Amino acid sequence: MNSFAPLTLTDQGGFAVGGTTVTTPGTFDPRNPTDPAGQSLHGDHARVFYQVPENPRPLPLVLWHGYKQSGAGWGATPDGREGFQTLFLRRGFPVYTLDQPRRATAGQTTVGTTTDTATTDQWFYNQFRFGLWPENYPGGQFPPGDEAREQFFRSMVPDTGPIDAAILSDAVSALFDRIGPAVLVTHSHAGGFGWLDAMHNGNVKGVVALEPGSGFVFPAGEAPEPMESSAGTMAAVEVPASDFQALTRVPIVVYYGDNIPTEPTDIAGRDNWRIRVAMARLWVDAINHHGGDAQLVLLPEIGITGNTHFLQSDLNNVEIADQISKFLSEKGLD
């Protein structure tokens, strides 16, 4: 068992935000409770767990997980160290950790889907750049050992309904409406949805994006050509220029880790990150060209090596947290 220093909280709890309610026409009959007539279903909301430390900083952090993940991935690493949820509490930030709609504790959905039972562990292992299965990358920051690998695979969760960008964005926007100004921290698949909230909710005061993988938005008429890789094609998303302009009003930082090729490769789990970084570079340039404040940080270029797709749970996650803290301080977000 790990031993951690005590941490004093002044508040913690959980709640649901956003979502929809559907009702079957008719009148509910308590003597025939299996008849759906007159009955309702609450679904498509996000679930949020929050903690507030003593003497909190004014701007909370909102942590939004990536694909096949849940908020639990922010709480602890696969080998049992503290995750960002606790690391940033110790730095004085109130932290709101969410499960997005139709995932994990927010699994109640108004639209069903077939549960994904495909055997894909090895594909995701390569996709998340832990290594080339079954080996870790030399010098890699994924926690070593069979137990860490086992814990990671058993942290993955399926979707209970189809992924709907509007439902996800609306639920997270409802969270910002409830808590007020805060900084959005996204991982992977949440990155593209996070841009939607940054464009449409003025309470998003800054964005920290850990390895965003899709959904890069550009002003209408300015999107780059689709990019090809051995993992498939990646296309930019066009939005109205007025929406895009909102991204220029908040500080944004994007981080990527190691073992991302700069030349095409037939290893799909690596090649897709080559074009994602290329798209991210164009996206950051577009924001700055329009007067914004965005930066792209490739960690190996600043001497931080070996990081996987999961910067928040790698062996050096404290060092990654230090980089984020520095950004927040420089931009007046702490």
C-alpha cells in the first residue's frame, strides 16, 4: 500500500449536470409497473465528483477524461500513485472530475447501443504509445510490471450510448454554468469536445489539452486538407468565424509526449499521432494568427522524454503537473 501525506478538504461531493428526460405517453399504473406508459427516464447527463482544499485558489480545474476512460483515471495511476486529481488539490486548486454522458457513473442513456466487447487490448496498448505490444518503449514512462498493465486494462470502460458531441458539450457547459469561471483540462478524445465549450461558454477561462486526438476546429474556409496516415484519414472541423474567434480570448496549451514519428510508418498506433501533432500545429498557428494565445508543447523538445499518451499517470506525472502549474501561473489562471 502507498502512503500519502494528509490533505485537508473543506468540501467534497458529487452531482449530475445536464442531461435530458424522456417520457412515454400515458398514465402510470402502479398495479402494472412494467408498462412504460406515463413513466420517465433521466439520462445523458454528466456525473461530477469535486473536492475543495483549504485556502482554495480562485479558479477550479475541470478534469475531462478521454476515450474508453472515466474520471477514475484522474484519481490514481495504474501503479497506485496520486493522479492529477490529488496532485492539484495539494497545489490549492478545487478540482471537479467528471464522467461524461453515456460513460461510467453517467451511463444512464436515452439512446441505447451495443456494448463493445471486441478484443482490442493490444491495439489500444500500441495506440496509447505504451510501447509495441508486448514491450514497453525503452525509457518509457508507463509504469512497469504486469500489475500496472492489468490495472490499466481493467480501468477501461465502454460507452452505453452513441457518442454525441452536442450532448457531451452541453453537459460540460452546464457544469461551468453551475461552478462559474474555471480552467478546463482535457485528455485525448475530450480535446475536440472541449473546444466547443471554450467557444460557447464564457466561464471557460483557459484550456489545458493533453494529447488531443480529434475535433480540431478552424474558421469556415480556412480548414487544412485532410491528412492521411496508416490509421486512416483525419479531417479538420469548420466552424463559424465568430465561434472560432472565441478561442482567441482564452489561453490554451497543448501537450504531447514521446515516440511520435515525424515520417509515415505502417505502425498505425504510432502513425495516427504523427498527423494529430501536425494538425495540432496548424490549429495553434490558426488561433495565434487570429490574435489568440495558444501554444504547442512537444515534451521531448523541452527535455522531458518517454511520455505515453497518458501524461497524467506516467511515472513522471509530477513533472508534467509542474509544467501545467507553470502555464497556469504565467497566464494568471492560478
